[in-house]
Amino acid sequence: MRNVDLARDHLKRARARLRALDVLFEAESWPDVVRESQEVVELSLKGMLRAHGVEPPRVHDVSDVMNENADRLPEEIRRNLPELTAISKRLRLSRELAFYGAEDLTPSDFYSREDAQSALESARHVVELVILHVR
């Protein structure tokens, strides 16, 4: 099934969240930048998969699905697949920790400006690559 309207909606929402990331970054809310960056990446990649006839699973990291369906994806995405999947996996690992923390970890003490900057740049990069392939 190919729901292009849903794919476009995913990208529209990812782009809106990118703008919100700037506000979170200015507020120096580093764990929130990391968490929301993951959601931007997830929405973007799921939108791209849908646009190319792949139903994404209801998981936060779709890198395995992207690799399994690489032949259905545009050439530019295939060329960048190792980078896209690495970004997805890396940010997925921080999703819950950045939001909830742990008994021995407070997110605001754990995540740094550099972590937030890296996550934000990754999210922007993914959106820039994917947006060209969701029409």
C-alpha cells in the first residue's frame, strides 16, 4: 500500500518539529533536542518508506526495514543508506534515556550542548535528503 498523503504528512510534521528544535536548543534543553531529533528522523524515514510503497513498522528505528527494502528506494537514498541507518540507530538508543532518564542518570546533566548539536544536525540532514524523495 502506498499512502502518499500520509508520507507527505510525516514530512510536514518532521519539518515543523525541526523548527521546534531551534527553540529547544536556544533554551539549552539538550535532552529535549536529542529526543525530538529522534522523532524528526523517525517521521522522515517512515514518510520516505511510505512514499516508496513500504509500510513501516511501528518501531522507532526503521533501519532494518530500509536495508531490507533498499531496492525500492531512490538511488540517492541507497547511496546514503549506511549514514541514514546509523543516524536512526544512534538516536533511537537515546530516545527513552533523553526523555525519562534513569535512577542513576538525570538527562539534563547527562546530555551536552555537543550531543544536542550533533542530534540537530543529523535530523536536519535526514530531512534534507528525504524531502527530495517524497512527492
